[in-house]
Amino acid sequence: MQPDESQYLQRKCRTGDIDVHPTEKALVVYYEVEASILGEAGNARHEEKKECQKIIRLRSLNASTDVSALARKVVEECKIIHPSKLVEVEHLLLYLQNRKKPSSKLEKKEKKPSKPRELLPFEGMEIDEEANINKIDDYIELLYESMPEKFRGSTLILHLACNPDNLEELLHNEAVLGALARVLREDWKHSVELATTIIYVFFCFSSFSQFHGLITHYKIGVLCMNIIEHELKKYDLWQDELEKKSKACEEDPENQSLRKEYEKTLKKYQSLLVKQEQLLRVAFYLLLNLSEDTRTELKMRNKNIVHLLVKSLERDNEELLVLVVSFLKKLSIFLENKNDMAEMDTVEKLACLVPCEQEDLMNVTLRLLLNLSFDTGLRTKMVHVGLLPKLTALLGDDTYKHVAMRILYHISVDDKSKSMFAYTDCIPQLIQMLFEHGEERMDTELISFCINLAANKTNAQIICEGNGLKMLMKRALKLKDPLLMKMIRNISQHDGPLKQLFIEYVGDLAAQIKQEGDEEFVIECLGTMANLTIPDLDWELLLKEYNLVPYLKDHLKPGSAEDDLILEVVIMIGTVSMDDSCAVMLAKSGIIPALIELLNAQQEDDEFVCQIIYVFYQMVFHQATRDVIIKDTQAPAYLIDLMHDKNVEIRQVCDNTLDIIAEYDEEWGKKIQSEKFRWHNSQWLEMVESRQMEDAEPYLYGDDPDALEQPDLFYSTG
């Protein structure tokens, strides 16, 4: 808006706070500029405000400087500092004079990829002058000259951009960034060094989020992705050429000219590779900074950033690999990016990096594998490419064992992969870790991993070798640890010799059930005992010795305990009912009516229903309990109602139980047969009705319903 004859421009400057620079010997003056357009009457028609800051560098400040004199000089020369601020300026200068130089080593919670190392100057040219912000216009003019001059100008600008204090001033000079963007767009194919230098300038801006919009404005991100794609294609061509010349040498080893040609090509390739990887590193780092904005990251994904990154995993440059893997780790938290990585065989390439000597690379690779291990297909790939023994070996390294254990835990979730652990030394290491914890609670990750592994029979056998089970039982009973008991419960579910090992611990488990304590621990003890379907076990003696029948009956009442505990009691009753004398004892105690009452209360819970019916199934095998169920309870009626349940397992157990009842009781047999006939009849009627509905549809052969009955369609008069 230009002022006319009746308008006047008025500018005001208000000084704000004055502070010291965080790293340099300099003062930072914050001020506000207010511009107003006034009418003839002096009223403001338009106002704009802008917050600014000015950096006053004090290179001459040292221990012998006269602070008072320097403060007066600063106030006199800097017009935006009011004279009333003199004392404040003097105090700040005194602070700067006595401030110690900050340490160059900063502690960081998580190591990030290091910045690209200092760029090498263009071959044959040395920059013998120090970059000066006041000569920026001269440097811009160099960008319009020949290729060496362009490189010189961009290098000088880069030296300025490496100092964060200069970024604001460079930003205000629109010509410099526009010129750099134009040169990069036009000349990046002609000079790798020039492209690297200019991208590095924009990288310096990308380190600060407030400048990301500026970089997006000049479309530097898109340009970087195009450059990376082009360089990766060049790399493939170099590889092909080198391989052809290598094969030629192998076919004719006596030909010295071929050998020299190959060595010359190899030397050239190595030189080009160093420059190219420096370019890739600074370009990827710039894109990584820009990807802080998820919208920008989505645009990168649409332009196939994952493909470019995974392709770069084939390199040997550790600094580049750290950056690439870090970028992939950041992207991997989104489903679409993870799916892209799965299609690109990322796991196979990451497996080549495990193990490696570079700690940063190893760390970030494992964390990327951890992110990918949430996917079932990628977990399976990790096993196929041989990562299981590699990760197992890392359990002995304190630096990596926690991340490695998390990945292995995810792999152990899959039943197909559980058995593979038996062919590594993973299980002995885990058992040793368990016993090293002493009396303190062990890590949740460790015990969860062991619980998963114990669900496999071969793994369980390895765990129980020697005194394994004895040590686990001793520790679990001493610490009352429910998770450790859950591991033992998983071991107890395997048929064969493993169940026999538990006979000597049945009394200890029964004693834990009667004690009032951690309910979760009691649940696991009950579950372990319920798994012991061993014919040699005298359940009747055990129930009497520990007086468990009243406990089991009392915990069948709805609401008497948590549902999980009640369910384990039902399963326990089903197990002990396999014994004839135990079944009779339970029936006489009135457990069957209690089960029917629980069935009514939990009829919507399929697990409860199935387990209660299974108890009836076990009891009808024995004559004494069969007579009680048939004559003294309404259990058969409930079973008839459930014989057509939606749950397949419930239907199957019901049918088996009713078949036994029908075989031994004629009256119930007729009722059961009648119900089955009624059910099948109703199904048949439904089918007939549905066919009648279909027959009611319009005729398929035209409008005449009698067309197919006309004999002349079939016989000729001749």
C-alpha cells in the first residue's frame, strides 16, 4: 500500500529485553517495529507490528576488557538500546566476561545420526578468504558465473549458513536462496560437489522447524528425492560396469591390459562413490528433518521414499547407513510405510547389519527390527533369514540384550516359530537370567518370553532338563510369583513324561490353593493341577488330605470370586472327575446342582458353558454319578437345550454326553431322539419353505405355464 498525498508513513521502534547469546560472546537485543499509515488528521488507517532481534557480537571482550567503557560504547552505537539500559548492559557484559566456555560434549538421551562431515572443496580450488556476511551480494554474483565460480560462491554461502546466527540475515536476503535453488535445479547433474554444497546450505536451514516452509517453497525436498533416485541408478550402472570388467579379468587372467583397465575403473569407482555417498547423506538428512511434519512425510511416501532408503541399505558407508536406518525407523511406525518395507525385502538387508562393530548402527538397526517385528509376516521373515541365532547371541551383551529380547519375544508369539528356539542356546541363557534375579521380581519382558517358549513341548523339555523344573517350582512357591507359575502351568499342559514330573509337586500346589493370598497366583496353581490328567495320580487321597472339596464347592457360587478363578475351579473339577471315586465324592457333596446354578448364571459365556458340560461328560462315564445326574438333577434337560448351540465345541460335547445318557437311560433316550428328530424336521421344513419361495418367482420359460406339457414339442406328426 503506497501512501498518497493524504497519507503519511510512521515507524516506531520499541526496545524489549536484552539477553546474552547462549554460546557466543554476544548480546541479543529484542525489539518491536511498528509501522503505521496515518491520514491527514493523524489517525492510523493501517498498522503492522513485527518482532525482531539484533545480535551484537563482542569479539574484543576478554578478561582485561573495561566492561563499563564497552557498555557505554554499545549503548551509543546501537540506537535501539535506550540509555536507561546502560546498567543492565554492563551487568550482562560482566556475565559474559566471566562465563566459562560451554563443553563441546553434550549429553543426549538418544543418539541421533551425526551431521554430514565438513564438505571438501572443489578439486583444484582452495577457498583462501573468510566468508563475510557483508559480502553476500558478491557471493550471489558468483552463482551466475562459470561452474568453478558457482561452486566458490555456494561454498562461501555454506560457510555463512553453518553459523546459525547468520540464518536470519540470509533469510531476509531473498536473492541468495532463490539463486541457490535455481543453480541446484539447473546444474545438479553437472557437478556432484556443487549439488552437495547447495543442499548442505538448505540442510542448515532444515535444522530449524521455522525454516521448513521456506525449503518447501523452493521445492528443495522434491528436488532432493529426484537427485537421490538419479544417483542410485548411476550406482547400479557403475556396479554393472565394474562386474563386467571383473569377469573379463577372471576369464583371461593373463591379459594385463584388462587387469589395468579394471584397476583404473575400480579406482575411479571408489572416488565417485565417496562423493556420491556424501551427497546422499546430506540429501537424506535434509529430508529427515523435513519429515517432522507428517503431511510432508506423507508426500515423501507417495514419491517412494521407502524404496530409495531400502535401496541405500546396500551401501557399506556406516555413517550413511546410520542415517538411512534411522529414517526407516521413523517411517516404520506408519502401517503404509511398514507394508512398503515388507515388499522391499528390508528384513533381508537389515539381517546383514546384525551384528556390526559400529554401536550406533547396531542400536538403530535393532530398534527398526523391533518396530517391524509387530508384523506377523515380517517376524516369519526374520526367522527365515537367520536372525534368530544372531539375536540370541546378543542376549549376553548388556548394550543390546533388552532390545534383542523384545524382538525375540515378538517372534515367540507365533506357534510356528516357537520350536525354532530349541535349536539355539536361547533357553539356557533365559533360565540363567531367571535365577540370577535372586528374590526380587524379574523383568516382565524376560518372564513373558519364557511363558511363550514354555508353550512348546520341545522347549518345555529343555527347560526341565536336570533340576530345571525343581528350581522353577522352588522359586515360584517361595516368591508367590503368578507369572513364573504361569510358565510352569504352560509346561504342565504337555502330554507324556513332562506331566509325570509334576507328581511330586501336587501336594505343594494343593497347599497353595487353600492359603489366602494373591488370587492370580492361586489361579495359576489351580490351572497347573487341572492340566495333570495323569492316571497314576490318586486324586481322591489328595482331595481328602487337603480338604479341597468344600473349597471347590464354595467357589462355584456366582460372585464368590473373580470369574477367572471360578472358571479354573470348574476345569479342576472336570479333571478330578476322571477318577471314579472322586466323581462319586463330588456328586455326593452337591456339586452338580451348584454347577447347574453356575450354568444358569454364566449361560452367555461360552467358555463357562463348555467347561461345565465337560464336567457332566466326565461324570456320566461312571455309573454312580451317571445315576445322580440322570435321576436327581435337571442336567440332561439343560444339555438338550444346548445341543443346538451356535458354538461348535459346545454342540460336540453336548452330543457326546447325551449319547452316553441315551445309551443307559431309555426314557431320556426317547426324549433326546425326539428332540433330534424335531430339530431335523424343523430344518427340513425351513428348506421346503425356502424352495416354495423360489418356485413363486416368475416363470423362466415365458408367459405360458403349460408350454412344457405340449406333446408336439417332443414328437413329430411324421
